[in-house]
Amino acid sequence: MSHHLASLMVAGGLDALTYSSLAFLIASGLTVVFGMLGFLNVAHTSFYMLAGYIGFSIASRTGSFWLALLLAPPVTVALGLAAERLLFRRLYAAGHTPQLLLTIGLAYVIAETTKMIWGDDSLALAPPTGLGGHVVILGATLPVYHLFVIVITMALVGLLALLIGWTRLGMVVRAAAIHPQMVDALGFKLSAVHTFVFLVGLYLAAVAGVVMAPMLGIYPGMADDALVQSFIVVVAGGLGSLPGAFVVAGLLGLVQGFGSVFLSDYALYFPFVVLAGVLLVRPLGLFGRGGA
Amino acid sequence: MVDAPLLALHGISRSFGAGPVLDGLSLSISAGERRGLIGPNGAGKTTLINLITGKLRPDSGRVLYRGLDITDLPPHRRARLGIGRSFQILSLFGEASVGENIRGALLAKHGIGTTVARRLSSLEPIFAESEQIAALAGLLPFLGERVDTLPYGLQRRLDIALVTAQEPELVILDEPAAGLSAAETRDLIDLLEAIIRGCTLILVEHDMDVVYALSDRITVLDYGCVLTEGTPAEVNADPAVRRVYLGEETG
Amino acid sequence: MTIPGRLGPALSVLKAERGRRDLGGALATLALLAAVAAAPWLVPVAALNDLGQAVLLGLFAIGFNIVFKYSGLLSFGHAAFFGVAAYAEALLLRAFPAVPVPLLILGAAAGAGLLGLLLGHVCVRRTGAYFSMTTLAVGAFLYTIAFKWHAVTGGTDGLDEFMPAALVLLPGWRLTNPSITEIYELSAAFLIPFTLATWLILEHTPFGNAVQLVRQNEERAAFLGYDTHRVKLTNYGLAAFVAGIAGALWAISNGFVSTDSIDLTLSTTVIIMAFIGGTAWFWGPLLGSAIYIFGSDRLSAVTQHWQLWMGLAFIALVLAFPRGIAGLASLLASRLVRPRDG
């Protein structure tokens, strides 16, 4: 009996970590760009979806998941850069309504383009050889691939933390978030820093898009699903707060991981329960400061 | 038997982050009084106004108005009880015309601010009343102008006109002369003299000419506490006040 | 201090100016509503089905724009109210086929309105992008309920076969197997009075005035004695009610309700419609939905991927004419009226 419980806990814990990892990868870019530029990019998760589809094409042409993981995110980021240069830049100072409208239009266009190229059906991508199996830990049978997702997220987040915390570039990024006027003094252009942050955020989401594919498949509604989840992370985490996003992604994972073990029928409601719970205790989100 | 004060603050404290801005402050203002509130920057004057009008809640202490505890009432309830305020940083309805601004204040005063049972254009008495107020504030020629296109001095006058339209019992003016030229300030004093007749006044102002012209008592705040209180002459002569506020070099 | 005469000169100038503006708006409004009412005689029956959809989605888009134009809040989940009323209408028709349909429509819309008041307590406390995100989350929550609660909503299958053989309009007045024209007329019979009443409330009463004052400067409005939260909340409830009327009529005109009437796609489509038509004019969204429906109809005859072109056109519109078609029209009109001002 207690063995059974232990194995459930392990399985739930792994699910929780996997889910949190993906939620954080997807939402972190959205919340940071929103916090720094006040720019809410509704098409953010459309790029995540696009990366999944591009990864699928690379993997099915070359037969290599690893090549897909290596190439699809930079290709997606390049497309994102084009969108930033051609469209977003014109509206950074325009207030949130035109920004929302523009990115809604872009999300529409990306959704339709992916349907045109890849069709309406859900596509499956096999995990790479060696990661397709299961391991048994404490009596729980765990997919190796989930462990891989957690490891790659940890690696990326760790790398990012090092980059932001310990390099000169990281210092400039931190300055841009708190004292934008200081960036010039450090010899950098603020708009270049913004572009950099925007692209890093897209890169993380794009990695999530590829990594996600062997678990849930790639399907036309995945951008919308991820958008709802990311908005919950941003609202509950508070005003463009990365720590907030981290904590809420963790909470979502916990509830999702353990909830699906015990109350799988209601799993789809859990993110809303988390949101309502957080807002009840802290109306401005976990790390929300002032404002509205 | 002394009259109960119109407004009484008991042991008000309020801090922001680092330290207290108001520290156990008590203050009482009787009906009909005209109280000037002065003190150096950061003495807590604007915080005090925000606590009286409901923009902020104190960490501790009570605010009583006509003996009624209003500490936890939201701003609109205090406005309806007869507390009106102006703003140091202009706060108007910029996309609307001068007339529409004044009309907004009048509709709220008459308790028909949110009704759907009247047509706006049928409210002739409101139009006439807003015209009178505009005339009083010297804004009649600008009645149809969009507010955010008006020069600053006229926007200041509109700020006062909105308070006038509210017909408050307690008028709180937060730096009404901020940013005005000397000539504009003289005109403003005349305007204020006319509209505060019969009201109780709390005036926060840096320009001492305005304070001396309009107040019959002055409270000096320093570091969130009352430093001293008295008639303009007494305050002017108080050495402590001259030291912390007026600055010895002016004497 | 008192001005002799009932109105001083400045004020009469102001009133005349306003009057002219009001007259132009009122004439355009009348023309638009007359076109809606007369459509069955003007439009071939084949196009009437599309027009019916356009009118209902236009009513929904007007509901969306009540919050955007008057409260300055961009709702990203307004399909919640449309969808809830559509489901409610289907269930009510199934349960009470003998009750006059107008009562059922009002009941379903009132339910959506009450839901708006309830959810608004959370949503309207936030502004800007936060309001948009919160309404999206709330909309997604209601979508999830529709998707999961199979026993009531039919889940992904949706609800059908709820239309009674004869619709009871009034006791003794039934429509047996209503035609497209009759369904259209039922829609128009609701759209015209309810939008007109809403327009009057928002443009010509102190309440509408208060909503607009709160949008411009919430803090000052509060210090003048306006209960600003209640003003915003009431307006949000009104917007939910109007969307609810559209949703209830949608259930009747389609005879089918699915998660398509409550999903995120519908919430974004209605935003697009409203902005194509122009949000600065109360009736702009109605225009926008007609342009959207007939435009997509034309496009889909040419290409399967009409949504791609619609999306691209919308992006171009946002960048070029942020005020939408109605904004463009009023700009052109003002040029025509006063060419010297250039």
C-alpha cells in the first residue's frame, strides 16, 4: 500500500516537474517582454507552435530529432526577428491596444499558415532513440523522455541564470529592466537590448515547442492552449515578474502532476483554480507591485 | 461646551517602505475654519490629504468627519459626505470640454450622476448652473474647448471650478497655485476668496502669500508630526518654524 | 454672478455645435438600422443567411465594444457571455418549448448579464493588458466547462435538436418551421430596440456620461462622488447582456450550439470585427461584422485559406487605419464637409 503511494508520488512528482518546465519555458519570454517593454505579445505562443511544426518537418526529413531540436528554434527565432523588425517595433510606444490587435492578427496569420502547410490534423513525433523507454523508480514506471525534458529545461534555465547573473551582457539586461536610462551609459542601445530579450524569450518557447512534440503531438490548437496557460502564469505571477512566473509554473505543474493522478477528470480546471487561489490571496499576483 | 470639530484625526500613522511619513499625527479642524498646512517637502502634507479624502488608508489611527468614523470609506463616499479636493498634479477629464467637466461634477452633486432615467440634453438647470460656475472661474469663453488643449493656468482654474461645483462643506486644496505666475496667483487668490466663502478650508501651499491671504490658522508639519500650530502671525514669529521651514536666510 | 437669460451665448454655441454632431450621428444610425430592418426586401434570400449571421455577430461585437469604447477596456474573453447565453437558450427551449421565445431570449441574456456582473467583480478592477489577460482566463474557464460538462453542454458534440417544431412568439402566435427570412426578422426585432436603447443610455444619459468620465479619469471621478467600480461593473454587465442577446438568437438561428460559440477564436474574431468596423462609433462593429462575414464569404470562394488573407488584411488595417473603417469614413466626411480645413 505504502509502496503504491510512493510510486504514485514519484509519478506525480515527475509529471509536475515536466509540466512546470514546459510552462515556464513558454511563459518566461512573454512575461519578461511584457515587464520590460509593456508589450503583450499574443502571438508569442504561435511561435512556440511554429517551432513544433518546423521541428516536425526537420525530424521527418532527416530522421533526426536532435537536428530538429538544434535547428528549429533558431529558424523560429529568425522569423520572430523579422516580425519584430517589420511589425512590433512600430508599436512599442503605441499603447497596449494596437499591440494586442497587431499580435492577434499575427497569431491568426501564423495559425492559418501552419494549417496551410501542415494540415489540420494532429502530428506525432517519436522521441529520439534511447529516450523512448521507461525506467522504474520506487515502483513507478517513468518515461525516460520526461526526465530528458526536465534536464534540458534545467540546463537552459541554469545557462540563462548564469548569463544574466554573471556576464556583462546580463548586467546590461538587468539594467534595462530597472534603469532603462542607464543602458546608454553602459555603451549599449536600449532597443538592441529589448530585441535581444525578445529573441531569447522566443528561443525558450521554441525549444518547448520541439521538446513538447513527442509528448503531446503537434496540433493547430496548441498555440491557444499555451496562450491561456501563459496568461495565467503572467497574471498570477505578477507584472512581468520572472520569479513569479517560475513559482506559478511550479504551482501549475504540482496541481497538474498530482491532480491528474488523483482527480484526472478535473485536470483541465486546475490552472483556473491556481489562478483564482493566487488572486484571492494577492490580487495583483504573487510578485505584483502597485499599478493595476 | 466646545463645538465638536468638523474633522478630527486621531493618532494617524502611515509609512511607505522605508520609514513613516506620518507618525501618530492628530489634528482637529472646526467648522468654518480656514487652516493652512505647511511644512518642508516630505513632511507628509500630500499623504495627509490623501488620508482625509480616502485615496489612502492609515496604518493606524482614525479619521472622524462630523463625528462619523470615515477611516475606511472609499473616496466617493467621502465626496458625497461633503469633502471636496483639488489636485497638486492636475487631474481633469482631458478629452471632454470645460462644460462637460463641470457638468460631470454637478450631476454627481445632485445625485443623478449615474441615472438612466434622464436625457442629458434635457437637464437645462444643470447647463445653467455649469455656466454660472464657469463664469465665476473666468472660464465662460472656454466652455466648449477641449480641456487638454487649454493653457495650464486655465486648467488650474477648472480644477478649482470642479471643487466649486461639488459645493463641499470641507474644501481641501492641494497646492492650487503650483506652476502659476505671480499674476495668475493673484487672480487665483481672488477666485478662491469668492468660492470658499462659508466653507471650511484646508490649504496646502508652498506660496506663503497664498497661505497668509487665505488661512486664519496654520499648522506646520515636520517629519510626519505637528511641529506647531497658531495664527499666521504666531507661526511667522516662531523660531522653530523659521529654522525648519522658512529657512533662517529669509528672516 | 448670475447670467441673464436662460442660456448664455457661449453655451448656446456649444449646444448648437453638439446638436449638429448629434444630428449627423443620429441620421447615420437611422440609415443603418433602416437597412437592417429592410434587408429582407433588399437582399436576395440566398444572402439573407449570411446577413443574419452578420447581424448577430455584429450585435455581439457591439456588446464587446460597449466595454472597449466606453470603459476603455479590451475584453479578450467576451465569447463567454455570447456562449453561455447560447447554451442557456438551447437548454431553455428544450425545457420550456411552450413559453414564448422572447421571454426565453431575455432570460438567457439576463443570465449572461448576471454572469458579467459576477465575473466583472474580478475583471474590471484591472486595467490595460491585465484586464485583457484576466478576461481571457475567465473566458477560457467557461470554455473548459462547456468542453468538459458533457451532461449539460454535450461537450465536443454540442447541443442540437432543441428547436421545437413550432416557435411560440406570443401566446397564440407560432412560427412552424420558421424560414430564414422569419428567423432574420426575429433577430432584427431584437437587435433594433435593444441596440437603440443601449446607444441612448451610453450616449445620452448621465449614466453613459459617468462611464466615459470614469474612463478618462477614474480618480477624479471618484473624488467627485462617482462610485467608479460600480459604474464600470454595470457597464460590463450591460455589455454581457447585449452579447447574451446575440448568443441566444445565435442558438435559435443555427439550431445548434457547440464550443465554437464560446471559444477563444470567437473572442478574437469579435475583436477583429469590431476594429474593422471602427470602435470609435457605437455602430462601427455592426458594420465590421458585415464586412468580415461578406468579405470572408467572397475570399473563401477564391481560396481555402481565407483566414490567412483576413489576418494579413487586419494587420495592414491596424498599421494603416487604427480607427477602423468608421474612423476612415468620419475622417473623409469631415474633409468633405469642411474642405477648406484640409
